[in-house]
Amino acid sequence: MKNKREITIRVTEQEFAMLESHCQAVGRTKTDILREFIRSLGSKTTDTSKDNAGI
């Protein structure tokens, strides 16, 4: 198993409620949703670096 790191974030009550509501709607945990979002950043970073390659 890979080493795991822990992240603590501060969010507003509204942001927390939005996340919690979304998780309940899709039947997934907050951790699962946030991990998926973080993983999606990798592909966005790659896409951005390709766009900036011609600069």
C-alpha cells in the first residue's frame, strides 16, 4: 500500500453543506469526492502545460 498523507481544510458552513449534500446525493464519502477532484487536477495541469508550451 502506498504511503498516505492527511489534509485538513477549513471551509465555510455553506461549502461544507454543499459537499455533504453532494455526497449524499451520489452515495459517496467526502474523502472519495475530494480524492477524485484532486486526481482530476493532474490532467488539468498536464493540459495547461501543453497550452503554455508554445509561449
